[in-house]
Amino acid sequence: MELFRIKKDIPFMRNALIFNVISALTFVAAVFFLFHKGLNYSIEFTGGTLMELSYSQTANVEDIRKTVVGLGYNDSPVQTFGKPTDVVIRLPLPKGMTASQQSDKVFAALKAQNQEVKLQRSELVGAQVGDELFHDGLRALGMVIIGVVIYLAIRFEWKFAVAAIIANLHDVVIILGFFAFFQWEFSLSVLAGVLAVLGYSVNESVVIFDRIRENFRKQRKASVTEIIDSAITSTISRTIITHGCTQMMVLSMLLIGGPTLHGFATALTIGILFGIYSSVFVAAAIAMWLGVKREDLIKPIKEKDTTDGAVV
């Protein structure tokens, strides 16, 4: 399915160096903010106070959230669980305050808002849990990267595997750079969004690499640059359809999905936009600079011996 067809190939690789310099500068800026500011980890990583509340009627999550924000906890998750009358609140623990003091303060504010609220449970989520989740997340990220490299190396060629993984790591680091620069809360849902972006970007790279391999078979006299430009141009319509539909869904989660989905949708929004960019201008260009050629993807046909091995 195509929305339109471009008859003349767009010379993407002609300006590949310029775009990759821009990518490199953006990447360096993201790394700088990651080291300079660091990520604003959520309670799942840093530890904090977990409160479970029970209401006699369906809980008004928005009013509860406004009360919590009014106490200075701007990014703390407030959500129902199990029944619509039960609410769980996760709060980062400020320095100089115990978990019991914090829960008493928050519960008093909620009690003033609704006298029928009951505190079912309040406990401290220790830093050990946060460390475990953090290392599990890193382990998951490493396994995804290794799997992507192996898959692309088997399906295509090692040059494509290197190009794709550099492009995908470029997307991941830039997403993390945005979260570090704006100090948005980095939670497990954001980590899930980052892992989803890895798979999403790989899919776009595979589509372009598939078309490059197909063009190598069809366009025998074309140069490598022309092959890549043709492959990217011929997939533009498909890219607009798939990414446009995905972006509409993600934007709906971002705008009306509420705080629970906000971090996840933000990571996906940044990742989709940079994923398209990196698949075209980073992955394809790096593969070209690594010296990918027709023989890497298509085995040469051996000429048949017409003499049947006879020696004159």
C-alpha cells in the first residue's frame, strides 16, 4: 500500500555527512546531560514510601493527585488497584523525614479532603529493591542489544548489524538525554518505552536493509550510493503510513492517557521521531561507510565449466 510514489530517487546519501555530524553533536549533548544532571529516578529505583488507601465510594484519583501535588510531590504516581475504591500512592522520601512522618502528613491532607478515607497500609520501599530493578533493567537492555546484533548479522551481514545497533543506541541515548535535561521522572514505564523503541527502530532499519538487498539484485549497474538512495526513497510512503499511525496512537496516550502513561508515551514519541531519522541518515550511512557491497549480500554466480573438465 502506498500513499504516493516518488519517481525520482532522493539523494539522501549526498548529505549523509552533514546529518551525521548533527546526530553526533546531539548524541554528545545527550551524554553530557546524562553525566552532568543525571536521570530523575522514580521511587521504583530510589526507594520511598508506599501508601495504600481505601475509600467508601469510587475514589476521585484526580482530586487525590492534586492534593499530593499540593504537598510538593509533583511526579508521584497515584492510581487505583484491584477495586475502584482502593488507591495506591508512591512517594519519594525527602531527606530528614521518616516514612511514617511522610505518610502521616499525606494522610492528614487526604483526610481533610475526604473524612471517609482509610489508610490500609504504609511501608518503606527500600533502596535494595530499587537497585535490583535498576540492574534488571540494564540486563534486559543488554540482552536486547545482543539479540539485535545476532539477528541482523545472521539475516544480513555484520556491517548492517553494526550500523543498525549504532543507530539504535543513538536513539536510546537521545531519549535518556531528553529525560536528563528536562529532569522528567525516569520510571519502569519509561524503561519499557526505551526497550520498545529499540525494537521499533530495528524494524525500520530491517525494512530499508531488505530493500537495499533487493535493489542489489535488480540494479546490477547502480553504485552503492544509488542503491541506498533508491531503497530509502521507495520505502518513504510505507514509512509515513506506519509511523504516522503509530504516532497518532502514542500521542493519544500522551495527551489523554493520564500521568500513568505519560512517561511511557513521552519516551515513545521521542524514540519514533529519532528512530525514523536514524534509520535513514545514521544506519544506512554507516553501512555505506563500512563498505557494504553487492558481494556481501549476494553470492556471485560461478560460471559453468563448458569443457566438462577436459584438458587439451
